[in-house]
Amino acid sequence: MEKNRADVVICGSNYVLSSEKSEERIKEIAKYVDDEIRTVSKALNFNPNFKTAVLAALNITEKLMDSTDTILKLQTENHQLDNDVKHYINQWEQAKKQVTDLKEKMSSEVDRQSQSTEDQKKLQEKLVEMENAYFDLQMENVNLKNELKSIKRMNSDDEL
């Protein structure tokens, strides 16, 4: 990758910095360092010197380490979220399969009930036929009894 160069001023001293970062980013970093050194200088009432540069470096390092800790924490949370997402996707897939299985069961049960209803209708029709046949047999029995009585009466009239 190509190195970019930038002329910067930190605490009144000129520096030429080179980096793979853009010239604007190099200047932004240098301004941040300059601002940090000036903040430390004002807090200590010192003119910028080696001691303020070291303290500024410590402040910057602290911010860097805090940021690194935050990144690690976020990465851990992200990893946990990835695991959670995988878990919920797995549960979703299982739920979809269960729904599909239940739909198939329901369809099968509807078919079975439909068949049972048809069988029940056929049995009901047979029952009606048998009741009609039973009624017809009862009527025939009554007729035969009456005919028998009639024959018995005729026989008894003939005997007299």
C-alpha cells in the first residue's frame, strides 16, 4: 500500500509524518496528540515538554486501552448474540417443522373424520333400512296374527 505524507505541527514543532492512512487522517491524529499535550500542559501549568508529552501519551494510551476493552467486550457480546441468533434460528426451524407436522396430522385427522362421517352416514342409512324392515316385519306379524285369528274363528265356526 502507498504511504501518504503530511506536514503537521505538534506543540509548536513541525513534523513530517508518513502512514498508509490518508493525509487528512494523519493530520487528525496529529491534532489529537497536540490537543492532548496542550490539555495536560494547561492542567499542570507547564509549557509543553517531555514530561507533558509522556503524560499525554499515558492519557492517550489509557483511552486506547479503554477502547480496546470496549471492543473486546463488544466482540464478546457480538459472539454471544451470534450464538443467540443461531439458537433462535434453530428454534424457528424446529417450530416450522412442528407446524408442518401438525398441519399434516390435522389434514390426516380431517380425512379420517371425513371417512368416519361417511361411514356413520352409511350406518345411519342401514339403521333406517333395518328400522323400516323391522316395522314391515311387525306389520306383517300383526297381519299374520289377525289372519291366524280369523282362521281360528272360521275353524271354530265350522266346528260348531
